Amino acid sequence: MSEPEIRCSYSRMVAVGELKPHPKNPNKHPRKGQLALDEPVRKNLAGLEDNP
């Protein structure tokens, strides 16, 4: 199976701590909602690292 084509205007990876919210983004996520997603995302990323 081939890799999917990725169309993105950004060309480099950065640490999460370097990310900044866009000032015109109207989407605001409460801290509780962010924390609810933290564990599932970390588990998914760990699974990706285990299966390169």
C-alpha cells in the first residue's frame, strides 16, 4: 500500500511547545477538553512509534 499524498503549506516539524495559536482562529477549546484528548492521542502516538 502506498503512502497517501499530503498537501500542506508547512514544510517542517516543530516541537509542540513552539506552536502558537493563530490570532484569527475562532475555535477555543477549554482545558478540560484538551485534557480529555491527551491520553488517547498519546496512546495513538505510542502505537505509531512501535510500528514504524
